[in-house]
Amino acid sequence: MNISSSSEPRVVGIALSGKNLRGYIPSELGTLIFLRRLNLHGNNFYGSIPLQLFNATSLHSIFLYNNNLSGLLPPSICQLARLQNLDLSQNSFSGSISSDIGNCTQLQRLILARNKFSDEIPTGIWSKLDNLVQLDLSSNQFNGSIPKDLGELNSLSGTLNLSFNQFSGEIPKSLSKLQVTVSFDLRNNNLTGEIPQTGAFLNQGPTAFLNNPTLCGFPLQKSCQDVTTPKSSSENQNHSSRDNKNDKSSKKGLKPGLIILISLADAAGVAFLGMVIVYVYWKNKDSQSCSCTGKTKLGGNAGNSSNNICSFCVCLNGFPSNESENESEKGERTSGEGDLVAIDKGFSFELDELLRASAYVLGKSGLGIVYKVVLGSGIPVAVRRLGEGGGQRYKEFAAEIQAIGRVKHPNLVKLRAYYWAPDEKLLICDFICNGNLASALK
């Protein structure tokens, strides 16, 4: 790159994402004093972030994710007094986060996921970040306890993602002070104790707390009363000695006929158990099969399918071509095709973004299952799965949904988009948090 700011016109934005660019990030970028937005994600830049970049004091958005950058997070980055968005995810940055990050008081999104950061997260700085909406520190090597002052992020409304680290200790109860629209992701850590049952925690699903071996309490199906201390070795020895004595006395009293009867009963029990296992295996195999190919599950990739508690199948055999559009006008779609349609044109997202998002079951009824889904932008939406859609043609379904979307009433949740496939129908609308009956009765 040959960069200079000595002549007009003024450079206010650079967007070179996904261009397979290589080499170091040019230090001359710091001479662009009017530069506001720098987007170099999805390239092969390596090395560290040049300190000269922070001379471009008009910068408010830096997107360098999905490169091969390394080194430390420069403490001087907060010289950019207007910095609002910082995304350095999917690189190889290491070391600790400096407490100087608290000086980035205009920061709205801090995304450092999938790096090699380590040590403890600094405390006493998060209350300064009054404008922070999204915080993602997942898939690093952070350790120690979760800072209590994270609960003072008053503007946080998207996601708080601390998953896939080495955090230990109890979950701070102060996090319950966060807004109820915040979605937690604390999976795959070493957290202990009981999950708090107040405030923002009441709206979290079990997926948010998975793979913390000694974490207990709702919404996990693991009662804290079940966590008991192991018995002393002497007590175990007494039990074993008594059991041995009872076994010896019982063996002495057994007659040959009784032994034969017990053996026959055991054989019958094993045969019955084998039949049950075979039946369950084939039953599950039938129920898990999908009627169309190319399906995926909402809530993560295949590698993390065990963590996706609340998920559903969606056909992914592509969006309709020109031929299928002609067929839809006749009210017909071929098997395996799907269509994601935005009713509200100001609300846009990709189908892939919906499928990769975390999902939590909110409720079930005769009309289907309702999930809470947090999109990549941090916006929570409600997704209602209406079940099998093969009985209704696309044209009929689309006409009904479009009619519903035109209805305006203060007591109706706004419909944003819908998805139709021959075997799947989804409605996407605003997520309205209103707690639950248990919390209302307290």
C-alpha cells in the first residue's frame, strides 16, 4: 500500500476485507488523520498492530478480525478517544488485557474472541465503560475469577461471552444487575457453586452454563443438594466389611435349586434388556432422520453439537433459483428448498447467522416451540417453529404471514421475518422479555 494524507480528497474510510492481502499493516495509516473506519478483516496480515496507527485520532471503528496478527494488545490504543468498535477476534494476540482499556470510555463493542490472551481479567475498570453494549472474550486462556464489576456495565444489552476459558470460582451475583436482555455464555470453564437466581439470570437457558463440572442450580438439571462430600475411608471400610460378611452368610444358605432359579431369572432379565436397547436404538434413529438433505442445527457447528441443548433442524438446500421462483408463483416448491423472507426491510440478517446463533427454549404449545435466539449483532429475537410445513403451499403460507405482518397494535409483537421450507416453518419476531410466573409470584 502507498498511503499519504497530504492531498485531497480526505480518506475517511478503508474497507479491504477478504482480499487475501499479505504482509504487515502499514504504519502510514496513522497519517490519515481523518480516517474514521478501518476494515481489513479476512486477510493474511501478520505481525503486530503498528503503534503509529493510533495517531489517526478520528478512528472510531477498527475491524482486524480473521487475520494472522500477533503480539500484545497495545495499551496506547485508548489514545483513540472516539474508538467505539474494536474487533480483533480470530488472530493470535497473547498476553494480558491492560487495565488501560478502561480509558476507552466511548467503546461500544469489544470483541477479542479466539486469540491466546491469558492471565486474569483486570478489575475496577468496567464501570468506566458506560457505553459498552457487547463484550466477547471467548476462546482464550483467561483464568482467575470473573470480575464483580462486570455487573456495572449498565449499557450492556447484547452478549457477555466468557466461554471456553479457564475461569474459576463462583459466578458473581453482581451480574444479575445487568439488563434482562443480556445473554450470558459461560460454557466450558471451571466455575463452581450455585447459579444466581435473580435479575438477568432468570432469562438464561442451560446452554449458557454447560461444561462447568461443579456448577449447580437452575437452569441446569443438577441440584446443589446433590453435591455432597465423599464418605470417610473408615466408614467405607466398615460398609465393605459388613457387606462381605453378609455375602458370605448368604452364600452359605443358598441351595442348588435356588441358584438355578436365580440364574434363569438373570438370563431372562438380560434378554429383555437387550430387546429394549435394540428398540430404543431404532426408535431414535427413525426420529432423528430428516426428510430432506443438507440440514443443520441451530446453536452451533457440528463440532459442538453436544452443547446445543435447544436446537432444531432447518433445511439448507439453498435459496430458490429463477426456476423455483416460477414454481412458487404457482403455489408449489420442490422438496428441500427454503426461503428466508424479511417482512421488515430495516431488519436484515443472513440465514447462516440465524443457524449459528445460540438458542434457548422459552415455551412449548400446540402452535409449536418458541426459542430465544441471539444474533451475531447481539440482538435477541424470538423464533417460533411451527413444525412440518409440507401440508401448506408456499404461496398460501406467505400470503397469510404477510397479512399478519401488516397488522399494527401496541399489544402485538412485531413480526420481522419468516422462513419456509417444505418440512419447516419459522416465524422471527421481536424478543419481549417479561420474566416468568415464578419470578412474578416472589
